[in-house]
Amino acid sequence: MLSLLISLAAGAAATVLLLLTPLHYAFGIILGTLVFAGVYAFVLRQVMLKINTAVEVAQKDLASNRIEKAVRIIEDVQKKFSPWQFYVKQQMNSQIGSIYYLKREFSKAFEYLEQGFARHWVGMAMLAICYMKRSQNSKMIDTFEKAVTVTRKESLLWSLYAFCLEKIGERDKAVKVMERGLKKLKGDERLEENLKLLQDGKKMKMQPYGDLWFQFHLEKTGTLMRLHTKAIQGRRKIVRR
């Protein structure tokens, strides 16, 4: 990565120059290390500022339903900054894959999500669901395991994992996943309720997660219509009062 190479070069140059002075060689090594760290932090900050600025523009385009324009911006970020910083390519792949997944273009989403970033838990969950829909259950499990290993404190991720396990007929494994989730998120009411439902042989309730849940497109259309109708009826009752 260019940021690392530039920092190493600056640190090495500083060390060599200081070794040519009467100072003890230890000072040269220490100060060279400090120069490396300072340059790396500065370059990284500049790169991340540019990436974040571009991603914010892409998010505005997404909010205005200019999907293709948003994707082009993210692809441009990927092309420009991947040589500069570790994992930029993978992070942008997760972003683009998530966008296509939300549009229900699952095949196109899969191409990007498969090359995504493990710490982008939404993208990892979407990839796991893609594997499930392709009947690649072992890959689904492996992907969820990677996700919960690096993102332990996300309630919906644990519930999604269990939900998908139950969906492929692995209720006992789903129960164990929920128990693991509760060890990381003690007192989480949504996890507790869903664990109890699984233990009682009932369907999990994912609606309390709201829009975060619906973005994964695991809810049947009929269920979504009923929920939408209830929401409208609820608003009407409030207005009448």
C-alpha cells in the first residue's frame, strides 16, 4: 500500500540521517519510528477524509434514488484509493454489493459481496443469505461465523444467523447461536424473545428490528403488505383522535 511505503521511506530516511549524527544510534531508531508513525497517521487521515467525502456524496445520490450514479462514485473511490490503503477495495465491494442487494439484483450483488469486507456485517449477512438461497448451507454458516467473530455486539446479526439456520431446518443450531449471542449481548430483549420462540418450536419475530430487518428481503410480500396496512390503520386512528 502506498501510504505504508511512503511512511516507511520517511521513517527510514529519518533514521539514516540521524545515524550520521553524533547522537546514539538508539535515538535514530526511536525518532525514525516516530517519523514513520506520524507520516502514516497523516497520510491515512487524508485518504480517509477523501473517501468519506466521496461516500457521503454517493449516499445522497442513493437517497435520491440515483443508484447507478452512486455506484459509479463508489467504484471511482475503489479505483483511486485501493492502492493507498488496506481493505478499501473490500469495503467498497461490500458497499456496492449491498446496494444491488437492496435493489433485489441478487446475482450482481453476489459478485461484489463475495469479495467484500468481513467487518461490514450487513454485507456479510447479505452474502450468507445469498449462499442460503443457492442451497450452499455450509458456506452460509461459514460466512455468518466470520461475521459474528468480528462483529459480536450486533443483535440483528445473531438473530439473522439463527433465522437462516431455522429456515434450513437446523433449529437446534439456531438455539445455540442465540445462546451465544446472549452471552455477548446480555439482557437483549429481542434475542431473549427469539430464543424462547425457537425453544418452543415457534417462528422467530424479526419485525422489532424494523427497517434494518426488512432490507434483507427475507419477509414474504404478503406479510409486508399486512404490516403496511396495520401501520396505515394505526395512523388513521391517531388522526381521528
